[in-house]
Amino acid sequence: MTAEGQPGVDLREQMAENEKVIEKLNLALAKKTNEVRIIQQISSEITSTLELDRILDIVLGAMDRTLGFRHAMILLKDQAEEKLRLFASRGYEQSGTGPVVNYGDGVIGVVAKRKKMMRVGNIGVSVSYLNAVRVRMQETGELDQAATAAALPGLPNAQSQLAIPLLVKDRLIGVLAVESPKPNAFDELDEMVLNIVANQAATAIDNARMYQTVEQLSRLKRFFSPQLAELIVAGGAEDPLKTHRREITVVFLDLRGFTAFAETSEPEEVMGVLRDYHAEMGKLVLAHEGTLERFTGDGMMIFFNDPVPVPNPAERAIQMAVAMRDRVKELSAVWRKRGYDLAVGVGIAQGYATIGGIGFEGRWDYGAIGTVTNLAARLCGEAKGGQILVSSRVAGALEEMIEVEELGPLVLKGFARPVPAFSVLRLKPTA
Amino acid sequence: MGMLPDEIKPAMQGVIPAHVVTCSLDGTPNVSVISQVYYVDSDHVALSYQFFNKTTKNIRENPHAVVWLISPETFESWDLEIEYDHSETSGPVFEAMDMQIEAIASMTGMKGIFKLKAADIYRVKSARKAVGERIPLFQIKELRGAA
């Protein structure tokens, strides 16, 4: 009996043991199946939209509700610099966007820099250890000045972090990070799950951002030249249509004799002249990278140093104005043969203006408002045919470049005191 | 199946610092506390080499060592007999350790100062969950010096 009984006990024990293992495996399998289902769901949801905010919301929502990551954030790469910006987060007192993480700072910054995933479960211990080392090194004189510790977004008491780079091919889009105040909170399975989510999210985010760029570009192209629009988008600059203040050089021009011409000519003739004039002036605006604010009949307003800053706005303005004067002279010769006597007058001033989108839904213009625009307009109004009048600020700045004739202070509408003005005779030959 | 079971992994995240026991050629033992013993694969672990200290000096003389680990989840102790194999200054193991050190250094104002010199790779000769008492060091003849 013993010979038979003994194996029986072993077998029963073995079976009980097996059952436990099977149960464990089943649980693990159920968990895995559930995770696969969740991931499929996330994937189909995020690929069905091109709205960035919606994608981030779906990913973070799923992280919290279904995957059990209580504190999660998504940081996206700055378009221009090696920096990450927090775009969305869940599970923090202060939600929302803003903080910037430099490449190489903290777990997230190092993950961005190396484009490799990182899982740390002992942040508190490691930080205390390194702080102790630092103090020791300072005491022994091995280290005189420690660098400042990087300020990072996230839980102040995070013990565990798992950060995954969001990559499309080998290009970094951003970083997806989860954290916990508990040590060792994440394991290899979490890594696997997050990796799959990150892959899906990276592609969806990239597509959405690309779409945003195209949309922004087409919107900006309504206000700026195509090159300028692309420059703005590529620079990742703040939306220039938002109101802002900047020093600009403003050029106003209009045609002398235009009112009389328009009164005595057929509308078709007037339109024909304007078309030629606008086309030629437009080319010169583009060539000098000016921003055309508006056409009003024969009048035009152009400014420099916004939305893209340029190193020499006044110089460009003068060069453009002189080129315009020359070109209109050539056009005038043709017009004169048809019996129209037209010449261009120009006013230029420099100063601070408030700039941004002006108008209402359906009809927006990009405009600049300030004394500088008034002054340029008034100087233009005073200019005789073929004259370029500049403010003393512009004349002073371009002393080396232009020969001017001082006109003496002019009494201008909207200005309490007479304003000194200078007439530009010619560009000085470059040395 | 290697020497290291999966259940040891939580003890290798550096949550509870580990002890390393080494011995110089003349038989002087040394115990030091290290922040983390890294899991490489089921037969290898890695220790970070940042500063030249007694442990690194001893290991270059006598490659045998013992590490004591404590699991932060169960508080079970693990005793590992290990033997220094080689050092790596590139590759996935080095990079993973280096990234972690770089991240923590930047958080403590030690950016660019506290760096990983190398990842020292050790072969695991034995691993056992210590029940009641630690591994009796006197039984390990390699730790009694070469003499």
C-alpha cells in the first residue's frame, strides 16, 4: 500500500499545485486579453480623429480608467528647439499645459534625449543617495558649485516613473510618462502595454500635428506671403494673429493724381491701372519680405519686422520704397502715353505698434495700430509725386545709407506739435 | 532556466539598498552599501562603477563577491554569490544604467558631475532566498583571500 499510497499523495499535491498554477495563468491571460482589447479600442479611437486634444484625452483617459495608471502625462517636442512641453496630464492637482522640460533633465528629459524607454522604481532613494554624495563632495572640495537641480513637472513625491519616447520611425514626437508615489510601481508588463499605446499614440499625434500645421499654413497664407507663412509655421512661433506689441517700420504709399484720374476715366481703365500698379508693387513687397497690411484703392500700407523679425527693418523699408519709386516712374511713362498723369508718394516711420488679427469671424485682417502708422500715413499724405518722406527716427537710423533733404517741421493732423520730416533724395552708393 | 528567478526582480530595483561583500588579496573583507544591483539576464547582474573605492579595488584583485538583497515587497532576503566577468562602457546594459544615473543626477544638481564610468558585469554563481540567516561567509573560501 505504501508503494501505491505514497505516489497518490504526491499526485494529489501535484494536482493541487497544478491547479494553482493554471488559475494563476488564467488570471494572467484574462488580464492580458483585457489589455489587448483595451489597446485595440484606444487604437481605433485615436486613429479616427485628427484633433490633437481629443487624441491626448483618449490616451490619458484610457490610461487612468482602464489601464490603472493614476498619474499620466504627455509631453510633446517643441517644433524648433530641443525641449518638451507638457500638453496634457491626468491625476495631478494642477492639470493642463505649460511646463517645459529640457532634453537631459529628469527621467522624461533623458528619455527624450536618448529616445529610449526608462523605468525607475527608486527615485526617492536615488535622490537621497546622490544628495549625500553631493554634500560629501562639497565638504571635501571635489565639487565647489553644484548645478541647480532641474525643476520638473509631475508628482513632488514620485518614487516610480515609467517614460516611453513617442517615436515615428526614428523621429521623436514626445514622451508618454506615468508615475506613482509608490516605489517599484511598474513592471515589465506595464512597459509592454505602454509601449504599444505609445506607438499608436505617436502616429496619431504626428498626423494630427501635421494636419494642424497644414491648416495653420492655409490660414496664415490668407494674410502673409506663402514663404512667410511657412517661415512662421516652421519657426513654431506663437500665433502671430494674437495681439502683440513690437517695433516696426511702416511704409505708406499712394498715387498722386489718382482721384482726378478716377473721376475722369472709365472704371475699366481705373481697374486696369490699379491691377498693373498692385502687381508691380506686390512683387517688390515680397522681394523685400515686407508684410502687406492692406490695399485701399491706390493706397498701400506695408510694414517690416513683423510677424517675422528682421535685423534691418528700416533699411528694407527704404530700399523697397526707392525701388517702388523707380518702378512707378517707368509705369508712369506708359500711363502718360494714355493720358494719365500719376506719380507715387511715400511716407515711412518707425516705432512701436499693437499688431494682430483685426476684424470679425469671416473677415479677418492682419493689422498694426499705433502712432507709427498714423505718422507714416500723414507723411505719405504730405509727400508730393515722387517724394519719399521719412520721420527723423528713420532718417537718423539710416544716415549712412540715404541722402536726405530736411523739410523742417510739418504740421500734421493728429500730432500736437510740428513733426520734423526728411525727403529721401537717393541711396548713397555702397562703399 | 538561469540562476535568477523572476521573483527576485523587485529586489533589484534599488528600492532597498544592497550590501556587497568583497575581499582583498590579503584576506581583508569589506562590506559596502550600494544603491542598486541591476538585473542583466537570468545569469548576470551589473553593478555601477562611478568612483574608484574599496569595492572596485578588491574586485580587481579578487573577482569573487557576495551581494545581499532585500525585496521591498516581501522583505525576503536574497543572497547571491557572484564573480566579476567584465566591464562595459557601451551597449544596452550600460545605456540603461547610464540613463538612470543621468536622470537622477539632473534632479540633484549633479548634471555632468555624477557619471557612470562603466557597468561591471558579474556572473551569478548561486542565488538563494535566505531563510532565517544570511549566507555563512566563512564557508566561501574565495572570500578568505588568496593566501
